Amino acid sequence: MSLFSTKKSDEAPAAEPTIRPSAMTRVVLAGGLALMAVPVVEQIFGLDGQWIFEPESSIALAPLAMDGGDPYIRALMRTISASESNDPKPYSLLYGGERFQDFTYHPDQCIPIVAGPNLGDCTTAAGRYQFITTTWIEQARKYHPNPFGFWLWHEYSFAPEYQDKVVYAWLNDPQAWGGNLSQLLQEGEVSEVLYILSPTWTSLGYGIESNSMSDSLPQIYEEVLREELAQNANAQSTEAQPTDNQTVDVYQ
């Protein structure tokens, strides 16, 4: 299942794309979830009329909002967002680069697609992982740790921490992916994991919407994993430190 969905906008048909200088350019080049995001780029047309992106700076590897968890899965989450949102503040990001302010719910704004075969359709992709509304609700029903409302009328906060927690629980569910992703990552099978996830996040290198980040994702993962493992080791070391009212037997 792909997170990306398009639908016709009867009220506001898509206008011709406007090309203007921007510190961040995002477009969808083919049908699929992926929100192409390359920081500080120059957007031009090649001779064949295709989009060309020339990155001028490194990717935006924002830390997660949630605390704790498996460092292998945490690194995977950040790697997914490197190709999906790639922004210093990814949690408030809408398709096209605009932002939303209210995290009470998924923003559910269907924004016209500006390029590719879905030109004229619109997408509700939002947040760090570019959830469309229907997929967010579907996965939040399974994994959201703190829904609000009552009985059958549950609502799901789209706050940054909950964006992370829903994706974290989803990636940790072996039944969702046909296996244990963390175990595969610990065995070094990063490319295999990206392949498994590519029908869902189609910018991961094996889907229909690879972008300028896709080929670098295994290396990005290794870089972020080193950071997450170091943070995890520091956290465990801090937890193991004795408090002032504890005594330590140095001969143990």
C-alpha cells in the first residue's frame, strides 16, 4: 500500500506550475507518495524538459521528537524522512513546502500537484513522513498511543511526537512487513529493508518515485545509526550512574 494518494480537486483546479527561486524545492515526479525534498537547490529544465535538481548543501537530518526506542528503527525513521520531507522542521511540512500550524488533527489539505503524471490532481501528504489523511487515520487506529474522543469517534493528534510514535510502532510490527525489520537492520540488510518499505514510501530507491536522495539512503542510514547508537549508549550510561543516596561496591 502506498501512502500517497491523489484526487481531483473540483473546487481549485491546478494552475500551471510557477518556477521561482526558493531555498527548498519539492515536487512529485511520478505517481507515488514521495515528496521530493532537496535543500537549497537550483531548479531548472534540461533539454528534454525533465526536472533537474542540483543540491548545494547536505540533507536535513532532524532528530526525532519522540524519546527512546530501538536505535535501529529510529535511524530508519530518520532515513525515510531524508527522502520524504528532508527539512529542518519536517513535522509541520505540507506537500509543496508550505506549513500548517494546528497539530490537533492531520491537516487534510489537498494541495495541487505541480509536476508529473498526477498534474491536476491533489495530495494531502503532510508531516515528517508525508502521511496522506486516509493512511494516517488507518495507521493511527492501530498504533496511536493516545487517541482522544469517545467510543467510535476517536481522533488522533498529529503532534510531532505522535507522528513518530505511530511510525515507530508500525515499523516494529512484524505482521505489517512480513518480518522483523529491526533484526534485518542489525544484520546489515539496509537495502533489503528499504526494498520492503518502497511500496509504501516510494522515494526509497525501489519504487516509482526515486529522487536525488534515494541512492544515498543506505549511507545516510549508516551515518544516522552511528548517531542513534551513541545517543542510546549515553542514555544507558546515564541510567546506570548511581544517585547520591546509592552506594557502590567497587569489588562487585
